[in-house]
Amino acid sequence: MNLKKIDLKILCAGVLCVAALGCYWYCANTVSEQTTKFKGENESLQTEVDYLQDLMNNKQHYIDETDRMAGEIAKITAEFPADVKPETQIMYINDLELGNDMVVQTLNMPGKEIVMLPSTEPAGTSDVATDDTADATEETEGEDVPVDDTAATPVGSAMASSVLLYRNPTTVTYKTTYKSVKQMLKGICEDTQNKKSIESVTLARDESTGNLDGTMTLALYSLDGTDTQYAPPSVKGVVLGTDNIFKSQDNVNSLHSSTTAVVDNADSENSEEKNDADKKDDEKNDDSSKSDSKKKK
């Protein structure tokens, strides 16, 4: 079959059109999708680049703010002691008694307890977690499920941090005057050496003396996990420790002389006892000889 020149041109034109349509379809369906994907990635990367560039532009500002916040943290933690022990509570109440016109009657110290921070979970999270837990329990019933110890730590609590805040409640009952109780409460509120809080104060008139009977609950706070070292309270007027609890004299010469005197006394006593025994024997012999002479007669 012989094709004319014009037919060949038409055929070539048709093949070129089909090839063009195929390239267009390929570009429209494959290349355009990749292009859109790359554009999205470029926009995401550009956002990250802009963020990092902003950090770099404000680098010195962030360094200064970090140093300032570190200084504030150090200042705040320095206001808390490393630990509050019973002797600390006793000496603090003793100082209150000596510095004010008051007489402490009883002191109650139940012990140290950790302070739990408020939870930062969004509302409804606990309900969802409960439902998910119930579903998981139904699905895994009869199977050995590994226990996650970290789940026992409450979210938003002080246990999630290496620095722990402790509270030592102290309840004291006392007798005082109205003027003195005002001075005492003012002194406690103005004392910034160690962190504390007044949780409750009750006062009642004492009919027998005309003064006041009071009960106050204080909370002394401490931070565990900081670089601060525990400093025991100073007890004035009481000597701590002694090298000789019996108050004896370390005199070796007197020790030997007293031992020799005891030995000499023992020897003299033994010799006296021996002489007495000899005398008794002599008397017995004399008595026996006299009785024999009588019998002969």
C-alpha cells in the first residue's frame, strides 16, 4: 500500500498530537501532584527557617532573659530551707515564745508531707482516659499486660520534678495578750528568712486571767533537690556533747595506788583471819588436853 506524502504528514501530525496529549496528561496527574507536595514542604521548611532566623536575630535577648530567670529561680529557692525537722519547729516556736508575751502550752507536729501542684490537664481529659482504659481492659482481659510505673506519677504534681516542695504543719496552743498576739502575727508575716504561712488562728478570752487563749497552725516549707544544705538550729545555753560523760579524772597514778591499797587491805584481812583461826585451833587443843587430864585423874 502506497501512502502519499500528504498522508504521511497527516499521520505524523496525529502521532505528535497523541504524544502531546500523553505528556500533558502525565504532567497534569503526576508532576503537578509532586509539585504541590514540594510546595507544601517548601512552605513548611520556610516557616521553620523564618522561626530559626527570628531566634538568631533575638539571640542576645533570649540569653539575657534566660540569665534573668535563672537568677530569679535561685533567689526564690534560696528563701526555702533544705529541710524542716522537729528540732527546727521546736526552736522556731521557742523563739516566738521568747520574743513575745506568750506561754506555749502544747505543740503538735504531725510530720512532713509533700505539696501537690494543681493539675494542668484540660477539662474532660480524665473522663476520656477512663473510657480508653476501660476499653483497653476489656480487650486485654486474660492477657499479661506490662505495668508502667511512670503512670503512677500524678500529672502536674511536684513528683514530676527533681525539686520537691514539702510542708510541715505545726499546731501550737498558747496563752498571750491581745497586744502581743498582734505583734507575733506581724512578725511572722514580715519574716522572709524561711518560707511559712499562717493557716489558722483562733482566740478566746480567758476568764480567769483576762488575757487570751489561742491556737495557731503554721506551715513551714522546705525544698528538696536544691544545692542548699540543711543547717541545724542553734540551741543557746545548752552544751552539746562531752568528752567524759561520768566526769571522772584520768589519773593513772591514783588508779594504781588505789589498787595497791585494796590488795594490801585484802592481805591484812587474810592474815588477821589466819591468826584468828590459829588461836581458835590452839584453844581447841588446850581444851582437849585439859579434858584428857581430867579423865586420867
